[in-house]
Amino acid sequence: MAEDDESPPLEELDEEQTEAEDTGVDPRIAEMESPLGARDLEAVYQIPVQVSAVLGKSTMQVSNLLKMGRGAVVELDRKVGEAIDIYVNNRLVARGEVVVVEDKLGVTMTEIIKSERNT
């Protein structure tokens, strides 16, 4: 190697190697090959998206819906412990499970759904 080569120290390589093993791509190569660098993506970070976690679905007639009162139970098409669907802008992107975070409900992703784009 040349003396003027700006290779990262071994400690940094170890961290980057671990990250590369997780994604299958060396982050230094991904950044070089990407038309957008990390700084270019900062503008995208501020764009709001709608995230929905769907526990399940149910179908019923409007008349039955109008008869429901406080405390009524709607049976969903999912079983206890079954993964829930996570949508971003109405597109299924992941599956996960419900978790409790302090006194609120949350969702942890357990599976990323890969979809092919037709555009």
C-alpha cells in the first residue's frame, strides 16, 4: 500500500466488516456506488410518512356496526401471537409483534417484506 493511502485504522475496519456482514455490502463501496451520498439523504429524513400497524381485519354489515356499543368486541382474522402487518404509506413493508414500551403499545419488526417495483 502507498503511504498516502487513507485506509481506515484496523478498529474501524472491524466495525465496518461487521456492518458489511449484516447487509452483505461493504459500506464504503455502497457509499461510493450510490448516486446519493449520506449527506444527500438528509433532506429525505424530514419527509413525513404514515406508518400503520394492522392487528387484523374484520368484515361486517353496516347495520351490525351501528348496533355496536361501548365494550363490544370485534373478532379479527388473526390469532393471538400471530404477526401483525406494518404498512408505510399504505404499502406492506414488514411484519412484527406488539410490545409494551413503558405505558404505551409499540411494534417491533420481525420480518422485512421485499417487494419488487414495477416502476
